[in-house]
Amino acid sequence: MPVLIDCLRMVLHPHYEVALTPSALESGASQREQIIELIEKCSFAVVILDGLRPNVVFELGLTQAKNKPLILFKESDALVDILGLYSSPTAELKINAPPVNLDTQLSNAKDINYAPWNRFDVKGTIKLVWSEYLKKKDDIHGYVDIAEPTICQ
């Protein structure tokens, strides 16, 4: 995921600030309230499905509830983060993590278009971020035209 975050910053800077949860949150305050405030104030949201973690699904739901423009990325080989549901990272499970599949695991939101991305393809990810941003031109209030990024060979 750090690769995608860096690509987002490369494409969107200086026009937009990329604020991440939980790193954008302040200690001592309600995380839930801060996340809601970040979503309410944002021009658009980017959600990255790289493991179908409950906190990410919660933020996806909040984004939809607040009717914010959304760019949704799904890592091409993402697996459901089953171990993340246990308090002990060494929990011994006898089950393989299934691939993230919006049609079955988020069936009530499967009509949301997502862009599959590959963390090993930085050039492709930069172009993907830019092209997905362009698709939101009519949805983002205060949309800024951003020139296609040039990528050195």
C-alpha cells in the first residue's frame, strides 16, 4: 500500500493533500469523530482494498453515507486479512485467506466500480491514479485539471 500512497501524492500534489487514517488522527480524541470530520471535509476519498479490513470497510461505508466522490482501488492479489481479526498475530488457523472479492464479500456495494492495481507496477499505478482521478471530473467540487504525469523510462 505505501507504493499506492506515494503514487497518489505524486499525481495529486500540490493540488490536494493526502490525509491518511490513522496517521492523520490526533491522540486523545475520538477516532470515529475525527474520521467522520476528515471525510466530511474532503473533496473526494480514496479507499484501498488490500485486505478487506473492517476499519477500511467502515470508512468506505462512511464515505458512501456522506455521498463523497470515491476512487476505489483493489490490489490485484489482495487476500482477506483473516489474521487481522484475531488479537494474537500468531493465531494458528487452518484456513487459507480467500481473495478479496467485492461481488461476494461486499455484495451490497458491488456496483461500485473499482480499479485493480498491482503494487509491483509503479509506472502503471501512477497512470492508474491519474486516469481514475480524471473519471471524477464531474463529481469532485473544485476539480483541478492535472496534467498527465510523465514517467521516465
